[in-house]
Amino acid sequence: MPEKNKTINKHLIEEKFNSITHSIGAGMSIAGLIFLIVLTRMNSGGVLRYVSFSLYGAFQIMLYLSSSLTHLFTDYPKIHAPLRVVDQASVYLLIAGTYTPISLIALPDPWGWWVFGIIWGIAFAGILMKTVFLRGRNIASDLLYLPMGWLIIVAFKPLREVSPPGFIMWTILGGGLYTGGIVFYLWKKLPFSHVLWHLFVLAGGISFFLGFAFYLT
């Protein structure tokens, strides 16, 4: 088989695995959202809990679904291009959505509302850069992901003071897994590096979900 054909086949196989991993993530996210809502109802949670978990779950589903479809239609440029933009914008929404239960449920006032406003402000700015001003992948908008993810550092002291150690552990583990996965996201020459990145994202998402399910519902 010519080398070019081998490369194409390898690419298609990797893209198939990329799509499968985040299809699994989408299914898990749907089940997880239902589980959080049921737990909240069983524990007679207030409106903020329902809203927080709904935003978190919806944007997690959106990210995994758009990512899965982006990789599925990688050889169909007219379909792939808009899906790619949605996929990249969904990263901002996932980060802000994950911060929503932390800021509105876990953090005390006024810290919670400050973090909530800042994280969503950055998310909307990033989405505008991705979709309107800079279009698609670019360093300026990509650089926002990491500081967004670790914004909690500015409110870590009040979070630690009011949260159980278990919740802190799952939160740090989730952030660490997301951050650690970036190594594989950038390591383009490593075979199946993007699949490994997806697995780190799944593991990070599971960590945050467990923290929410055990301690915030």
C-alpha cells in the first residue's frame, strides 16, 4: 500500500476513535445530568441547584456531541467547518458551565457571584473571538482556556473554608486532568494523541461530576 494511502487510513481510524470517545462522553453526560436533577429533587434542592446543574449538563452534552460530530465528518468540509467552530466555542461554554455549580452553590457570597460573572464574561468574549473577530482556531482565543480553567485559584481560600475536603479533591483532580491532557492535545506527532486528549477530557469531566454528585446535590 502506498505511503500516502497508509497515512489517510491511519487518519480515518484515529478520527473514528476520536468520534467514538466523545460519543460515549455525550451519552454519559445525558445520564449524568438526569442523575444530578433526580438527586437534587430527592434532596429538595433550590432553584439555583436546578439551574446550575442544567447549564453544566447541557453545555457538557453540547461539547461532547459537537466534538464527536466534528470528527465524524472530518472528510466533509462543508459540514466539518461549521461544526468545528461550534466545537471550539463549546469549550468556553463547558468551562463556564462547570464553574456555574461551583460559583452558585459551593462558593459563599459575594465570591460566588463574582466568579460567576467573570467566568461567563470571559466565555462570551472567547466565543466572539472564535466566531466573529478571529474566526476558527487561533492562539489568542485558545490561550483563554487555561486561565479560565484555573480562575478558581482567586477564590480558593473561601472555597476551601466552606467545602468538604472530598469536594476540593475532585475539583483539583478534574482541573489537573484537563490541564494534563493538553500535553497530548499539542503532541501532534504521537499516534492517537488526540484520542488520549479525549480520554483525559472524559476523566476530568467524570471527576467534576463526582464532586457535584457527592457534595453539591
